[in-house]
Amino acid sequence: MALALSSAVPYSTLQQLVLISRHGERERLFKHQNLTESGPEGGPSLTVAGLKHISSVGVALRARYLTPETCGSRCLVGELRRGRWAAHELYAESSGLARTLGTAEVMLRGLVPLAVRGGLPIPVYSPPDADDFVLRGYAGGKCPMLTARIAEFRAS
């Protein structure tokens, strides 16, 4: 999942935060299962512990960058810092797999609680898997150089 928080105010000390994160902890995948990374589920489901962990990441990011009482000079300026929803200040992107979309939703709930955004959802953008060279460039041979390097690593 990729997340960008930004402020258009030029005098801000911190103008943008970009976070790239993996999905939360998930269940074990046993060798006899037919569940694969390439299916829409994207492998095993997230665990309750994994969802709690990723929620705490969102809460920690909020305290560190959006809550004036705790972020000091690291605060992003803008509406989110003032406790008001501003869709233009937040952009979230995830691969289209169930576990990564779930991770994005839970993290964003911790980062910007429903009460702050008046119950509105935060859009999570997701390119079609065939076009996802950034977050899933390793899957399905989308990047020939990366595919060759992974094959070389596995053979070593």
C-alpha cells in the first residue's frame, strides 16, 4: 500500500509524507492449498492480530504527523491537522488483492477516524494487476529485469 499525505501550504516544515507498507500479518498458507498470490484473494487472509497491528500504524502516524499536541514541528499543516476532512490532502493506493485492500482500509481508519471525515470513505486507488508495476512489479513477469533477478536469486 502506498499512502501520501500532503499540504499545499508553502511555509510548512513538512510538506509531504509518503509511506509504502506491506499488508498486515496473514494466516499460514499450507502447501496443499490451491490459494495462490495471483488469485483475487492474494493468498491467505489477514489475521485479527495483523489488523490490530496495521490499525496501530495508522494511529501512530496520526499522532506523529497530524495531531498538534504530539507532533510538534513534524506536523503537516492543512485541514487534516485541524481535525477536518480534506480529501485532496490524502491519496492512498493499494494493489487490488483482498488482503492489501483490507490493510489499507484498516490503516486509514486509524489515520483519519470516521468522526473526522463525517463517515465518508477514503478512496483507495488500485490499478489493474496487469498495469501494477509499482506495488506488484514482481508478480507475473511484469518487469523482465526484476523477474530475471528473482530467478537468479532463487537459483543461488
